[in-house]
Amino acid sequence: MFPEFGQFSLILAWVFSLLLAVMPLAGVVLKKQALQQTATALSWAVFFFLAVAFAILLHAFYHDDFSVAVVAANSNSALPWYYKLSASWGNHEGSMLLWVLLLSTWTVAVALFARTLTVELKGSVLGVLGIIAFCFLSFVLFTSNPFERILPMVPADGSDLNPLLQDIGLILHPPTLYMGYVGFSVAFAFAVGALITGRFDASWVRWSRPWTNTAWAFLTIGIALGSWWAYYELGWGGWWFWDPVENASFMPWLIGTALIHSQAVTEKRNLFKSWSVLLAIFAFSFSLLGTFLVRSGVLTSVHAFAADPERGMFILLILGFTIGGSLLLYAFNAAKIKTSGSFELVSRESFLLMNNILLVVIAFAVLFGTLLPLLADAFSWRKLSVGAPFFNSVFNFLMVFLLSLLGIGQLLRWKKHNKKGWRITLLIMLVSAVVIALILPWTLSGKLYWQVWLGMALVFWVVASLVNMVIERTRNSRSFIAGIRKAGVGFWGMWLAHLGLVVSTTGVVLVSNFDIEKDYRVEEGDSVQLNNYRFDVDRFQIIQGPNYVADRGVVSIYRDDKKVAEVNPEKRYYSVQGNVMTEAGIDGSLLRDLYVSMAEPLDDSRKVWSVRLQVKPFVSWLWWGAALMALGSIVSITDRRYRLKTSSASVEKTL
Amino acid sequence: MNPKRKQRLILILLGVCGLTVAVFLVIFALRQNLNYFFTPLEISNGAAPSEQVIRAGGMVLPGSIAREDGSLVVNFKVTDYAAIIDVKYDGILPDLFEEGQGVVVIGKLDDNGLLTADSVLAKHDETYMPPEVTHALEQAEKAAK
Amino acid sequence: MKIRPLVILPLVFVFALFALFGYALLSGVDPKEVPSALTGKALPGFQLASLQDENTVITREEIIGEPMLMNIWATWCSSCKYEHPVLNALSADGVKIIGINYKDERDLALKWLQDYADPYALDIYDPNGDLGFDLGVTGAPETFFIDSKGQVQYRYQGPITHEIWQQSLKAIYDEMV
């Protein structure tokens, strides 16, 4: 009976979301406070029934209710309980339900924390979120119902979960990513709310900034988790592939990054207002676009989720409605946004503007590269694909500018930079960065590539700038610690996030250029020298796992005749589904990873294998950097000004 | 010039610069990195260019996989049921590479019609999966390039 | 109301994008599809054992003669489980379905048919995927529509659902009858 309750609960949530979409906004239009005030209660109702529905789905997975179609297709009674639960969002229907549940979680969070908002703005924001919830709940109910039963013939057991997915990285990756995608809906709703109410003072930005930052932090972690998972679980050491699914999450991230920066300008200086509204719309639009690209099957193969174009069409309609509607609203109301104030060319504003332009250009270049194959198909040109080198060259080229500008921009003051001697400071930074970047890699590796030099010069340039920032902030304080405290969490959040960017960049530059990867044919007793490391293949053995049989290699790694690691790469054969999995042997450390993967046996004795050996310097820095960026983003929203109750008073004043 | 005018000018100049650089960059990068798709039939008809990276797709012809002793070089044939092409590859094949399986090879053609592949992608025998899953599997196959 | 021309730009851009997506969805463009040369051609010949009895050999000539569906399935394929009840219903409605048990194990396959009912008029055992190869199968499930002359009229990739059958596939089948 339970699944029917889930279905019922879903329908109730749908009804309440319809009310949430209509009533508060009607209240805004009709100027009826009582209607506007229904928003909070309705948000809670939607959240409650969605939570119940999702709990029932989890219950069905936990108790192996194979009469439910998604359970039968995605779970198995032999799975451990945590994989059973995570299987509930490892499929289209369940993950869409989770998507909507997260959306309504964000909605009630807004209702909770935004008590100081005017009733009108709160009503519009929650109403806009209600519209989105209604659209996607309709999608779930009418095209992807997770509670559909396969009656009367209930299968005895479900099909298994793919062994690649039985992994902690993939349990966490989708929900975190969705939190990020969905989180941008709040910034979007605030922007649309501002368009509806016609009030573009700095306060809507102050309210929406913490939400944007939180969403962005989730998205950052989500992307990093996906990359990390691909690295250690797929078995071949790749960490970014520029394929459509990755690009779908990277584009909103880029736009979201631009949004964070433009919102900073709007809040502090009351400038770029119209642009911030547009970016907020675009950040969420790109999130929706990501959902669409991934789920409609226009880019992935027919073997992906939506074998029927109906689902794709449905999402496309939702996209058209939300994006088109908000842009239409923008087109009509943008003229009302009055900008006052000015700034010089050498000022923080103008550098943040350049940052925005660069980030948006990168995002659209990625979009173009992602959609070009589709475009070619639509116009019946020859089938084509855009290779990773395209994305790499465009991205790297623009990142050079972004990092160069960052080194200057974060030192500048608002409006007009009039500090004496700043040109000299920059010159010192520049020279030291260039020289260190020239010397350091050369002394450490004995090799010199211009890419490494350029990349590291940029890294040291930004580092010098970060150091400079700390000196500036602490110079005039009683003590260093007092200076650090006085700088405020907003400053340190930014500092950490930029440090994170530098750490990730270091990882990318070094692993891309000094990464050594070679394929060998090896037998037991063979020894292979790869730069400073000697890989000794001790033996190959066959082992029996819980639900697989595996060939396992025992490889000892020596550096200067001293044993540094022993790794055990495996080739696993899962009998139930007939899957083959490459389990790499990785020895990780802060400065380098040693990575061994077994490809295939080359004779019948299974004692001769083709293997891939890799030395990956600084690869873990990629993900540590992302973690720092997310941390910085979260740190900066702990600022007291976001919790002050004065904001509604200031609104009254500006009216 | 009043500050507002000046500001607007800065905005427009920056925007135009950014856009121009971006467009040139994209065109430049695209020129070298577009891989066109050809079927074996087209290749055997001479429709595909040599000395340029192309993609070709089809089925691995059963019984055509031949390894060279003592190295990782492997030769195989790919067919679209209308024509057959020869492929040579030096490296690690994806886990799902098998006779009779769908495969996409990326590489350059020589004058004798031999395609020397830089990478080989296998298609998997599963259907109807969530995109994250399909994506993961595709990455797994792609990774061994 | 004043509208600045510049603010219309995003709207125009998005509209163009949507037109592209809509077109791609409606025309069923599949960027990864490997072209199949089989549609419109004759079903290739084969000689394979029956799933139920390894000594019974089934050939092309034995099965053609009336319109039918040829369904590629396997026990390792989760979508086949999803599709199975639909096939049962179609079979009950009098649609002739030939099963090709693809790259599977006989015992598992027989147990499956016992557990979930058997919609197949005949079941061909193809453990090495030989016939699958000749048909250009890229995955399971796949369904081939074969007319009474043994011509492949249509190929459907992925699990058949009731909706898809009603909307498009039924018409293709009815045309063959």
C-alpha cells in the first residue's frame, strides 16, 4: 500500500505547489497582503508532502519492494542497505523527485531565514519558486512517476546496481550537484521577484548573496566530487573530459562565479544592477539547460534516460516558460533599473566587470562547443564532434587573462584606486612571479616548458597578490592577529576562494605538463623505470571477491632503490551483470600520485598483462583547491550583515 | 566627457573587445579540433580526408582482432555492413572492446586506407540508464585512450 | 513602456536555442547513432539453437512467413525486465514475437521465462551474439519489425513501453499486417 501513499503525497505536493505558484503572486498583483502571506505556509506544505513521498520511495528501496518499477530496475536484495538507499536517486525518476525535494528545501529555507523581507518581496520570491516546483512536479507526475507499479507480475528480485556506482563518490556526487543547480533558483527567484515588485535597491542583492554563495559552494563540491570519482574509480587516471554532461554542470558554475562577483559590486556600490539580474536569470537557466541536455537525450545517446522525446519536450517547455518568461519580464522592466554612480578604469569595479565578461565568454564558448554537434546535425552537415583540445585551448587562453586581471583586481579599491605606489608594488609582484616560475620548476624537474612557466608565473602572480592583500590589511593594526580579525569574514572568504583557485590551477598546470603515462607489456618479475620511479611487477594472482572474481597485480614501487609503495591494481569480473571493471592501484600523496591500472591479459596463463603506469604530480591539488573555493564561499556568508534585522528598515527608507 | 558617458564607453569597449577575441579564438581553436564522422563505406569510397583526424564508427568484425607479439599493437577491422576498413591501434583497449561490438575509432587515415587510431571508444551493452550512469560508463570507456 | 533594444538580445538568443532543441527533439536526431544499413533489407540468414532445446536448430527460412517482432533480450539487461510485461501484453494481443536471447546463459534465461512468463513464440539462443552482430545490435533491448517477406521494416532501440507502442510502433506493425 505504501507506494500509493507516496503517489498520493506527491499529488498533494503538486496541488500545494500550484497554490504556491498562484496565490502569493496574485496577492502581489492585486496588492492583497493576506494572499501574499499564504506563501510561507504553502512552502511548508509542499516541502512536507515531498519529504513524505521521498521517504516512502526510500522505504520501498530499503525493503526491496520490487513491485515498484524503479526499485526492480535499479536495486537488488543482495545490495548493502546504503547502496539500496542511494540507488533511489541513481535513476531518472528518483533523481527528479530528489531534485524537486531539494528545490522545496531551498524554498522553506528562504521562508525561514528571510523573515526580514517585506511581505511583498517574500511573497513574490516564494511564488516564483512555487512556479518552478509546480513545473517540475508536473514533469515528475506525468512523465516520470517513481511510484509506478509493475503489477500483477512482480519480479522475484531486482536487477543489480552497476558495480561502478557502488561507491561513496557516486552516492554523494548527484545530490551535491543538484543542490548547486537547484540552489541557483533562489538567486533567480530574488531577481524575478525584484523585477515583479520593481524594486531594485541593493537590498534584494544583499538577501540573495548568501544563497548564491551557498549554491555555488555545493556546485563546486559536486563538480569536484564527480571529477575525483572519475579519477580514482574509472581506473585510467583522467579527471576532466569536457563531455556534454560535465559541461552541463560547468556552465552554470562559470555563470554562477560571474554572478557572485557582480552581486558583490551591486551590493557594495549599487552598480551593475541590471547585469546582476540578468546573470541571476542566466545562472539558473544554465542549470535548467544542464538538466535538459542530460535528460532529454539530445546530446547523450538514445541509451540514456529519455528514450521517448516526450520527456525532453516537457523539460523544454518548462525551460521555455521559465527562461523565456523571466527574460520577457526583464526586457520589459530593465529600463526601470536606474544606475547611478561611476568608477574609473583602474578600480575594483572595472576589473570585476572584466572578470564577468571573461567568465561569461568562457561559458558561452563551452556552450557553443557542446552544442555544435547538435547544430551540425540539425542543419544536416556532416556528423562531427568537438574534441577536448578545443575546450582546452579556449579555456586556457581565457584563463590566462582572468588570472592576470585577478592579481591586480583584488588589490584595487572601489571607485577609484588612488593609493600611492601601487604601480611599483605590481612591478615587484610581476618580477618575482616571473622569476620564481622560471627557477622553481627548472630546479625541481630539470625541464622547462613555456606552458609550465606561464602557468606557474600566473600562480605566483596571484599568490604575491594574496600575500600583498594580507600585508595591506594587517599593516595598520595593533598586531597581526588583530589585523586578521579586523579584515572580516567577507575578506577572508574571498581570500580563501582565490587561494583555492590558485591551488587548483597549480594542480592543473603541473599534472597536465609533468604527468607521465606509459603503456607496457609486462610479465611477473618485470621491472619498468618511469622517471625517478621503478615499478617492479612482483606477481599476478587471481582472487575471489564477494560478488566478483579478479586478477590482481602486486606492484612494488621504488624510488632510488627505496621502496615507497606497494599497489594492488585489479581487473574485476562481476558475474551477475557481466561487468568488467578496472580497479586502479593508487598510491596517493600530497605531491604526487602513483597510478597503476591493468588493461588486459595478453596470454591464456593470465601472467602477461598490458598495464598503464602513471606518475601524476600534484593531482590532488585539483580537488583541494575546489574544497578551498567552496569553503571561502561559505566563510564569506557568515558575515553579520546578512543576518541583521535592519534590512527591512532600509527598504522602507528607500521606498 | 562626463563620468557616466566615460563609464558607458568603457563598458562598450570592453564588451566588444571580449567578444571579438572570443570569436576569433573559437574559430581558431575549432579549425584544428573538429573531428568529422565517417562511416566505413564513405572511407572506402575515398570520401574521407587523410592526414586529418577523423572519427569512424561501426562494428568490430568477428575474428579480425590480431595482436602483434611483444607489443601492445593490435589490428582489427571495422564494418558498417557495407564496407570494411582496417584499423591499427597501439595502446590499451577499453574494457568493453570485443568482437561484434560497436566501436568508434578516432585517428588518421593513410594513403592505403589504414586508419591509425589514437583512441578507441567502445559502446556498452546496457540501456535505459540515468545520464550520470551512462556518463560514467562512457567515461570509463573513453578514459583508456 | 520603453524597451531598450539591447535587453531583447538574450531573449532572441534563447529563442534561437530553443528552436534548435525543439527541432532536435522532434526530428529525433541522435548524435551518437551509428548508421544502420539494415532497415529495408532482408533479414540475414542464421542457424542457431533454440533456447529451450539445444538440439533444435532454427533457421531464417523456418520463421519468416508472417509479420513479427524480433526482440533482443538478456537477463543481464535491466531494461529488458522493464520491457517484459509490455511484451507479455503484446503477445496476449496476438502479436507474434520471436526472442533472441543475446549473449546470455541458458539456465538464467530459462529461469527468467519461468518467473516472468514467456511472450515469445520462439526463442533463439545466441550466446555469442552472432545473429545480433548481423543485425547490427548495439545493446539490449532492441526490437526489429519484420514483415511476411522477411524484410526488416523498422528497428527500435530501447525498451518498448505501452505509450510508445500506442503512439508510433503500433502503426508500423499494423502496416505490415
